[in-house]
Amino acid sequence: MTRPPYETPTDAEIDVVSRQLGRTARGVVGIAARCACGNPTVVATAPRLADGTPFPTFYYLTHPAATAAMSTLEAEQVMPELAALLDEDPEVAAQYRAAHEAYLADRARFGAVPEIDGISAGGMPTRVKCLHALAGHALAAGPGVNPIGDAALARSGWSPERCACADPGAARGDAAG
């Protein structure tokens, strides 16, 4: 259901991601999802960074408007509501466990890191811990893979279908960038 491996990101894309993050991007192995304008929204990150640090967050949400939307949901205490779905709906719980397994399989394509074996992100497979990570996975994998990430995106005021970039086209090297 998911799409790795990803094309190697260009220098322009890494520059956009670094600006989005406000720091130098580390370990980016691909652009996993994009804004309507083409700018990166989610990056796929190596499971071990260049300095040797294990990095379990394979899908990393970078788009400032998307990260702000997830932060707003977390501040509004949406996580306990979404977590309750795991207890109340066995089908959602099963889909969430499958999302965890898919996440691990995607990351494994970029190397095994024993220190994070079996650890995905966002609280999967049994908790809801970080909407940023879950939305990143949902955007990268596509609708229907991560039910909690999909629900968070649906509840947010942000959509990858509408550009909310301060610098549209920068990743493609357009004149605007």
C-alpha cells in the first residue's frame, strides 16, 4: 500500500525542507508527500542518521502549515479522542496495527537498526502519542492506511490539496524559489 523507495531528493528540495524545519535537514532519503505546489510536505528519513543516531521517525512531517495544524489538534486535546477509537472500534485498532507494520516495512527498506526494531512512530500500534508522525505517515502512505493519521488530517484545517507555502515552487527551482 505504501510507496517507497523514493527518488533521491534534489539539493533544492533539501534546501526547502531545511527552511521548513528552520535547521539543516538530516538523513533525508526521499520526499514522501508533497503540497499541491510540489514543495515537500513529508520526508522519508534514514533509520540511522549520519552520526550513527537511530532515528525511528521514518516519515517526518515538515510542512509548516501541516505541522501547525497538528500542533493545534494536540493543544485542543484531540489525541485522547482519537486514542479512544482504538478501544472502541476493533476494526480501527486492527487497521492501526497494520499501519504500524506497513511503517516498519517501509523503513526496513532503508536499513535495519536493531535499537529501534519494532518501534514505529506516533504511538503505533497501541497508543496515539504524536499526531505529527501519524499525519506524516498518512500523507506518505495515502488514504486508508493509517486511520488515526487520516482522522487527524480530516479534523485539521490544513490540506495538501491547497498550497499554504510561503515559497510555492521552490522545490522545483521555479523563479518564485
